[in-house]
Amino acid sequence: MKIEQVSDSVHMVSGTNVNWALVSDGSGVTVIDAGYPADTAAVLDSVRRIGHTVGDIAAVLLTHAHLDHIGAIPTLVEQANVVVYTGELEVPHAKREFLQQITAPQMLRQLTTRRGTRWVMQTARAVIGHIDMRVPTAQAADPTALAALPGGFVAISTPGHTDGHTAYFMPSEGVLFSGDALVTGHPLLPGTGPQLLPKVFNHDQTRTQVGVQALAIEQAHVLVPGHGPAIHQHLPTLIAELPYLRE
């Protein structure tokens, strides 16, 4: 686990090939995404390492309900009855009324390369015993409730990776939490820098490409992605330079 402070009140934490974020303004903590199931202990420890307890968590903001983003949520709900907010269209996905996630056959196809084999093995260890995990308490993010959380947030609808994928913007410090709508690295990608995840991860590739443009918020100058390092750069400029937009 690696913890990096990216702004006055925001820490980005890197776990098993995935990030989560902790936002603390003195009144409590907002957790954004929650790693793989195997990252649960690390999520709890990361909260303690920034000077808080699980009881200080006001809510979890979920960008989308893939297993690498919901891992610690059941424990957080059990230990502190934490509220879980996500996009309206992502609520049924979180409750597993349907599933929009890479399939087992698609994962097996990644075994044809060394990079893919390494990722499959790491992922299998991170989810073993928790394939059926769901978030039955997930609820739609209310704008007023989001604004009142530690940090204060605005939800940004970014469908494509999943139908209800939602990014979150923190106006007070210009921080954009992009989830998997825009990443800066992944074991299956050849390098780092702002980019989309491989097509195999995206439920609707066309909507993913279109949806990322919703992140071009003029006031945003820190990107905290779901995968890869944080970037300090003017978001509209960064997004305008994405290679696929220039093709």
C-alpha cells in the first residue's frame, strides 16, 4: 500500500493495481472507492494512517461496482454502518441485479501474454472467495448530501465503463476523482499517462470515449484516477490531448 497526499485534504492510496481516495476536512472522512476484497485490511489501515478511525467515515462514494472498487465496503458497512453513494444507474449494478464486468473467458484470454498472465494471477488472488460480492445498501447520490460530505462533491455522470459509472469533482481543491472513466496506468496498458482502459473492461466503448469529455472541468487541476498515478494538470487540456480524440 502506498499513500500519497495530492492536495490539502486528499490522500490517494494505491493497493492491488487499484486506487482509492480519502478526503478529510477535519469533520470526518469521505472514502472514494474501496479496492479489491484483498485490500480490505489496507483500506482500514489507510484511514488510521491519516489520523482517523473507521467511525470517522461519513460515506463511501463509489464510482462503479466492479470488484476492484467495492472490496472493503461490506466491512465498512458492518463496522460503522457507512452510507454508500453511487450513480443512480449504478445502484442496481452494485446490488447485482445485473453484472457489467469482465467475464472469466475474457480474463483467460489475457493469459496469452506475460503482462496479462501477471495481471490475471494478481486479480485471482485479490478476489478469491468474493466473486459474488455485492453492495445491497448502495443508494443514489443526492446532490445535497454529496455537497455536505467532508470535502464537498459534485457527481459527474460518465457512462461507458459501466452504464452508471460516476466520477466525482471536489470544487474546493479542484480535484477530480475519475474512477475508471480515465486512468493513468494499468498492468494491461503499455505505459503511463492519461488514457482509457483496454476495451475488454468497458461495457460500451463508444460511450466510454464520449463520456470522458464530461471530465473536462475548467476548475479541475488534480486528477485522481482509479488506476495509475495522480496527475497535476489542467483537466480540459489533458483530455483534449488524449490520442484517440486526435485520430
